[in-house]
Amino acid sequence: MGRGDLARQKSELTIMKTHSLSNAGPLPEASLLDRRGFIYQLGSGVGSVALSWLLNQDRAAAAEVLGTKPTLNPLLAKQPHFPARAKSCIFLMMEGGPSHMDTFDPKPKLKELVGKTFKRDDKQKSNQNNGDRFFTASPFEFQRYGRCGRDVSELFNNMATCVDDLAFVRSVYAESDNHPAALFQFLTGNAFQGSPSIGSWVVYGLGSVNQNLPAFVVLRDGQPFGGTATWGNAFLPTCYQGTQLRSGAIPILDLQPPEEVGRERQRGSLDLLQMFNCEHRQRNPTHPDLEARMASYELAFRMQSEVPGTLSIEGEPESIRKLYGLDQEKTKAFGTRCLLARRLVERGVRFVQLWSGGWDSHDEILKGHRAAAEKVDVPIAGLIQDLKQRGLLDETLVVWGGEFGRTPDTNEGNHKKNKPGRDHNPGAMTMWFAGGGIAGGTLIGTTDEIGNKAAEQRQSLKEVHATLLHLLGLDQSKLTFYHAGRFKQLTDTGGTVIREILA
């Protein structure tokens, strides 16, 4: 090759660079690609660039055949890491910390110790940690139910009829006795705010079957301890955060456009906006949220047609409404959420989180826990039975639990008033699982004889999270997201699947 050829190629290359830069628009902001991110992307090499190009060519070709615009939808359904036992999850969150020794883990030893002083072996920070402490027995009677002979408190006479479908783990433990931190750990894997919720991880890993409904739905009124971060996406793209459906006439704020804006006009405006967003994305290929933003606009448009019909329960037969407790004032609110949860998973929603509070019984556990249980006993039993009779239980994982358990003692003031309560106890709690991939009627783990600590087959929350992901076909070690210089995951330091409860 002569000098003339080299000069000509150099000139052509300069023209190509100039043309490319003139059409590319401004370079991405430096904050979007820091030094660490640059080195990571550089290490990906030419292979990843080629693969990305090939995938885009395939996507464009498919779009041309179908007559559709080529788009990257982060909520499209994805293949699991291995065959899943469950397609969706309903997570029953009992906020406040239900007492294991008053629900599913009887401790007869406490009857022998009533009135005796209880001395803790640690220094928990608590509003009940001052003064003397006294053992208190459960005010609730236990009976054995089902073929498995499971012990269940009188608080759950209806739920007790489902024990042969439930797997109990009596030896779960957490780390914090503070409500917000405990909720963060329970629902995000980290006691500090700033990590994605379980539902966000699941949707990130699996996408959504129904493109007309949110993939991750939250059913509760008001805000929990720690706020909405308990169902937030944190560093994952925003499209993976939970969507809260409120009770009442307006379940999702600003879902419907003004009356003067028709469907056709709205579609035209959205198409124009998407065109601008596509141009902006081409100029900013490293922007992390553009694709999610575009997908969220389209989802919101589709939801306007799908959500009203999904949330309308007027067409449900009276027998189903009664099964969920909609005919009783105490159970109507939570029963409606349970019925909506069934309707949502029936329509392909991936993760539904239901909340019910009132379990923080520092005073008068007899009154507090009875009131909290009365709201959920009938609806949860109805949910299990309804899922089972519809053939949905085999493909729906149901999880029940609170952010921590409670202590076997009460404070001096409540002891003298004969109105014992219980304190926060992250050292021991009971959870149960049902549905897809779960061996109903099983029981693993024990607490010590007074219920103060998990004793045998101890299971941390990381084990719980690893098991939940496993049943949905996700390998917790492979479900990662690159953030702040490293690959992060729900079980950040590893977790072991609780195989003893798997079918």
C-alpha cells in the first residue's frame, strides 16, 4: 500500500469521524460514565459490541416482518435460569412483628415460668428494655390440625384448615429489632435503605407475562415503617419498582386522562413523545433510564384499559366474596386485597405484595394480636382455597411473615397491670410458604424452649430470599446488577436454598 493510499484512507476516516460526531449530538454526560464504569465497559471488548449489533439487527428484522417499530422493552417476559416451580408470588406481609409463640410455635414451658424474672443475654435497644422483665405465657390456646398434625393458635382457626398445604419454618432469624431496618432487611435483603425490593429483583429477572398491567403490585393503605422504599427499585431501572394500588374509587393516581382528551388524541401525543425519546436515546446510548421511561409511558397507556376491569370485583359470585370475608366488616378490607391478588396473578402479574399491620403488640398482646388476626384469618384461608380450586396454587408461591418475632417476656408495668405484651425479637420468628414447589405439611426448625432464639436448622433471611428466587426459577448467584463498581444481588453475601420444604 503506497503513501497515497494511506493518505486517502486517513482523509476518509477523518470525514467519517466528523460526520459521525455531527449526527450523534452531544456526548453523554460524564456523570453517566465514571472512571470505574468506563474501565468495566472497556473490558467488555469488541465481542459485546458485535453481539449488541447482531441482536439489534435481529430485532430490527423481526420488527420489519411484523410491521412494528423496533423497541427494547425491559418488561418483556424472560426465560428463568432453570425450570421454575412457580410463575408468580403473593407475599403476605404482616407488619409489626407477629409473635411466633402466639401463632404457630407453642411454648408450654412459659406457663411454668409466668411471673419469674427474665434476664436477657444481650442489650437490645428497645422501649421495653428498662426495668425488670417477666416471663409471660401465651393467652391463646393451641390445637393440632390436618393430617400433618400442625399446632396452630386459636387466632387462626380458618387458616388452620389449610395446614396440609403449608410448609412452616420456625427457625428464621433477622438482625435488627428496629422496625424500618428490619423491614428493609426482610424485603430488600439489606437493613439499610437503598437496595431493591424482592419484587423488583423478581421482575428484573423474569419480566412480565401481561404487558397491560404492572408486573409488581403493592396492595396496602398508607405507608409502612421506612416508607415506600420497601417496594422500591433502588439502583435497578425505575420500571421494576412496585406499583401501589390504593383502596377506593381511584386505585392509581392520574390513571385516566381528562375527559376532553380522547383515546386517539392521547395515542398521538404519546407517539410524538416516543419519537423525541428515541432520538434522545440515540444521542445518549449510555443513559440508564431512557428505555425504562419509554416503556413506562406505553404501559401506563395500556393500563387505562386493563386496570379497571381487573380491579372490578362486582362480577365475582357471592360465594367467592364470602370466602374472602367481604361480607364482614373486620375482614372486608384485607379480604378485598386477597381477592385482587388472586385476580392479578390470574392475569399474569408476577409479584403481588399484600400488607396488614397491627402486630406490634407491646401492650396487651391478647387484645392486639386478636384484632390483627381477625382481619386476616378468613381472607388468607380463602385465598389459599381459591387458588387451589382454580388450579393456580401449583404455580403461585404464597409467603407469610413479619419483620421479626417477639420476646417471651413483658415489662414491669404491664406485668403489674396483668396486661402483658411482648417486645421486638429478631432472634426468632416463624414463616410459612405454600404453593408452587412447596411440600405442604412440612415443618423444619425449632426455637429454644422459651422461644427466645432460633435453635435448630437456623435460617437467615438470605436463605428465605434464595429459596423464593429458586422457586421462581432464578439462581440468586446469577441474578446480579452492576452498580457502584461491583455486581450486586438480593442475597449479597450468598444464601442457601431451604430444600427441606421443597416438593
